[in-house]
Amino acid sequence: MPNLLTKFLAKHYKTLHRIVFPPKCLVCSCFYHPPDGARAASTEDAGRQSTPAMASLQRELGKLLSDCLCQTCIRGMTAVESPMCDCCGLPIKGRQGSDHRCGACILEPKYFRIARAPLIYENNLLRLIHCFKYKGKIQLANPLAEVLLNAFGMFWEKDSMDMVLPVPLHDRRLRRRGFNQAYLLVRNWNNLAGHDPNHSARLQIERNLLVRVADTTPQSALGRAKRAVNIKNAFDLNDPDAVVDKRILLVDDVYTTGATVNECARRLLNCGARHVDVLTLARAV
């Protein structure tokens, strides 16, 4: 009898634990019970997305974030969809027509080739990223990394990048925060992608190649016009020869005005990179 009880408890421990101690949503702070089975978003919710790729993204969100968020908050996240700017990825107002260059990218061409993000930076996602960055909820790193890796597979072909570079923090800010959120979003990509035929067997992730040499005013404290000036010459490379003729993917958590990633791309291109693309978890609109 004790052996049978032990086996039963071992088999159903996680379910019993959730019944007695239900998780608390990091966004709305309510207690909830994650859905059974695959924990994916409902077919009805997935069907609201207008493309198969975005329907797949909604299902992935429901599956990957259900240990941290209730399904209501997950469904409140908005996917980035076409039409969008074919350079910076900004969703085009009106929701009609095909992808085309936005006015800002026409007036001020970017150093990077394209920038893409799977989700709009608003409401629930904004609060979730703030929990991750500013409240130390680093348990979000792995599920958000999977969301970002899935987005990489949506927007880029297999073996299309030679190198992945997380946007760095200055050493002083890194010591204060304790981690670089951009690096946490990519550090386990090789483990996650290892058994996925849509991704390379290994991605060259360089944590310390791109460095931030200036401890500038936080970009979030500045208006659009001052951000490019603030970030000018803030980045350098420990080994410039390492990026010569390389196809580089820059990764960060949020694309707001694009000033930070654009300055990173400028420095990389000046050191001989073939081209620079950008992937972020969220896109401000």
C-alpha cells in the first residue's frame, strides 16, 4: 500500500500541487489553474488570428506562458501582423495593403536591414516585460526565449544568420540589475533549437563581442529626438575582425524608436559586417 501511494503521489504531484497552491498570474495577480493537456490557447482564440503563422504564435503563447500567466492575460497580447514596414516592422495603420516602407524609414534610412518582433508592446506584454526586467522575474526568461526563437523561425530562413548578438548593457547597469535581459532571451537557443528541423543545429551566440562603452541616460527617459544623440558612439567591439563579412542578428527585448539597435548596426557595419538584422520580443507602436 505505501508503494502504491508513493507512485500515485509521484505521478500526480504537479497536478496536486497546482490544486493546493495555484499559480499567481504575474500580470493581473489573480490565482488561476493552468489548462489541462497541452495548455494551449483555445481554438476559438487561435482562430482570431488572420494568418496561420500568427495562429501558431497564439497557440505557442498559451502553451509556453501558462505557468506564469492566466489565459485571459495571454489572450490579451496582440501579435504584429502585416501590413507592416518592410524595414523596421512597424504595423501599418488601416490594416490594408501589402508591406511597404514607412515614412520614418524613408526619411531616415536605417543601418540595419530589417527589424521584426512577434508582439505589440502594450498592456499585458508591457507589464510582463517590466516584471522580467525590473522586478527580477527571471523565471520568464525560458518561456520568452522560446517565443522569440519561434519568431526567428517565422521571419528568417534556416542558416540565414552567422552570428547572434544580444544588445549589451553597460557594466554599471549590469551590476545594478544583475543580468542582461537580451542575453537571457538567447542563451538557451541552442538547447531549444537542437531538435527542431526549422533551425540550425547550432547558432553562434556571442555574449561579449559587442560591448557598451558609454553609460548613457536610459533611453526610456528620453523623447524620440534625443535618443539617437544619447546613444551615439555608445557601442564598440572587443574583436572587430570577428564580424567581417558576417550576417548578424541583433536581439533585444523591445524595439521602441530603434535608436539603440540602429547604433549597434552602424558600428557592426563599420567593422565589416555583411548585414545586420534585428529581432525583438516586442514592438512599440
